[in-house]
Amino acid sequence: MNYEDGRALLVIKLAGMPFESLPDTDIKMRFDSLNRVIAALGKLNRPGFDGGSNS
């Protein structure tokens, strides 16, 4: 959408969880799970990591 003065508007819809309708424990559980995944990815991509190969 463009405005007359040259400004623009963009709306992006993202998939996610409806945090307003979930109990706090569910939100915390999903957050902790995502943190574990991100931490594991960081460990796999660290400098000097050979992917577990023994060659």
C-alpha cells in the first residue's frame, strides 16, 4: 500500500502460537523447547566442531 507522500505500508503474517489463549506453563514449555533447539544448533556450528566424524 502506498501513500500519497511516498510512505509505504507492509503487513506480514507469521505463523505462531496464540499466546493470549494459552496457559503460562504452555508458553514457558514452548519457549524452553525452542531455546534448547537453538542452543543445540549453536553447539553444532561452533568453530572446530567436526560433526562427530572420527577421521
